[in-house]
Amino acid sequence: MFYIQNHTKAMLYSLMKERGEDGSQDNTVTQSRIAELASIISTHTTIVDEYFQSHGIASPSFDVNYSETSQISKEISASKSIILEATEELNSLIGGLVGVLTSMNVDEIWPAFTRMVDAIERWPDSQEPNETGYNLATNQFDTYFEGMKKSSHREKRFADVLTFFHAGGRWERAGLIEHYNWEVISAMCIDLARHHPKMKCISQDLPDMMEDIEAPEDLRGRVDIVAHNFFTEQPVKGADAYLFRWIFHDWSDKYSIRILQNLIPALKHKAQILIGKVCLPKYDGNTSLWEERRTRGSDFITKSCLNGRERDADEWAQLFEKADWGFKFQGIAAVQNSRFSVIEAIWEIGSAPGL
């Protein structure tokens, strides 16, 4: 469900007015909503903190032994509610539509979350996309995407979520297109071709996704649209590079290895395999809690719905090695102004005919 609680603002203003904090004494300065919310949070956090200190109540903590056992006044309870409401609204505003739509997505798949452990117990070590929490929650054994195809409403909602999700928050293609070093290869799709005039690009997707899609007139001859299922042999032989974007997190290692192995007959010596994807951070304390929560949350979603997974650098290296020893993992390239990373590998055995 996509909504922002409309009562939040009214509640905040009502309680602030009671305390003389509504700003009605000075209308000469127009404050942005996010600054207003930050001020509300600061003001009421100070009220709560001072109350705790004056009444000998321990400050809130994640310590396992912490317990707020003391009774607090109605006023302090109200301040705590204001802090939580304002924090939620500020979080949604700062995150933009992407944050709210992510919440909608989580709401849709919440039943799958609740059955994920049951699925792991029922199908230990399963890598099948139809042996998941989603399947137990819905009591049907199509895969998540097969089930979606049976509902035009779900299909449209999923497409809308992806559209908004990729429209901001450093997930846009622009960061990947503009800030990755594409000059080292000669071929890649529409936006990429426009930004790098020397490249020839071939865009692939499932046949039903490619219906009625044509390359723009100004790019015809340099951009081709080709229907292809990546669980079949790659038909484009001898390309300089093969780019996968938003693919592998949907699949367990078993199926990800098949995708890579279906490339092999097409690969020439030193062909590049590039995967535009989030890379899980190491547990080294250098990643913010906010980013950790986003990436680990994505890992939970793919596991509970698809038996897929996000991967860290070591797991990407292992995946290429399991697929074939001819794949040589090169590392992870961070992309400026983007949450994307590019997972890089090259093929060092054999050759294929040129394009």
C-alpha cells in the first residue's frame, strides 16, 4: 500500500501549538518541511532526554539489559510519539518516492518473509525458485515471476515500482553509463550508445518483453533489439563485452552458474563479463547502518521470494570459478554517484568468430 499518514502533520501541529512551538509568533521566514521536521525531532528529543535525566531514568540503549521500567508522564509519551511520527515522515521525504515504494514492495512480500524459515526447514539447501517462503505463503508452486504473469494488476504494479525505483536515489542508469570506464570496450544499449558513439550495442530480453520495441532512428545500425532467454546459449558471438544488469540477484548459484555457462560458446579470448549490480559490503564497520539495512533487506527479499541472493566480492569470485575455470574474476568497480557496482571478469580460453 502506498500512502503517507495524513494525520501526522495535524498531530504534530496540534501538540506543538499546545507547547507554544508552532512558530505562530514569527511568519517572516518560510522553513522547508525537512528542516521543520528536524527541528521538531531535536526539540522533543531534548524534552524527553531532560525528563529522563531529571527522573533518574537510563537513556534508551540497545544494551540487552536495558529496560524502561519507570512510569512517564502523558506529556513525555506525547513527545515520544511526535519524535517517531516526525522521524517516519522525514525518512520518507529524504528517501523520496523510492523509499516509500520500497516499503510498498516489502508490504506485498511480507507474507513470504513470515514463511522463509518454514521454507528453509521444508526444503533444506534448496536452490529452486519455487521452493520459497513466497510459495508457502501463497500455497501455490509457480515461481514468483510465473505467478505475477497471471495477474495484470501485479505485473503493472511491479513495472511501476521498478520505474520509480530506477528514477532516483542513485539507481539511475546515468551513473553507470557516465562514470564507468566503457572506453576499454567497443560494444554495449540506447543510452550507452548515445553517450559513447563508437559502441555498437545489442539489447536482449525475453521475447514477450521485446514485442513492439525498436531502436530509435538515430541509433539504428548501432543498436539492435534481440529476443533471448539467458538460460539458452548466447547467440551473439565474439562480442567484446557482455553486460548483465539486475539479473543475478534473482537466481541461486545453481541457476546463476547456468547463465554464465550459456555464455561460454560465444566468448572470445579476453571477452569481458560485466555485471551491473549491488555488491554486498563486508562486515568491516566501514558501511553505514542505513546502507547495510538496504542491502541486507534486498538479500532477504530475494531469498524469501525467489531463492536468490545478493553477493559480496568473495562470493562473486567463487561463482565465476564454479561456472568455469576460464572465467577470471577481476574485482568490483565502484561507480561514482551510483549505488551500482560493476562486477568484472574476463574469459581467458578459446575464441569465437567476430561479430
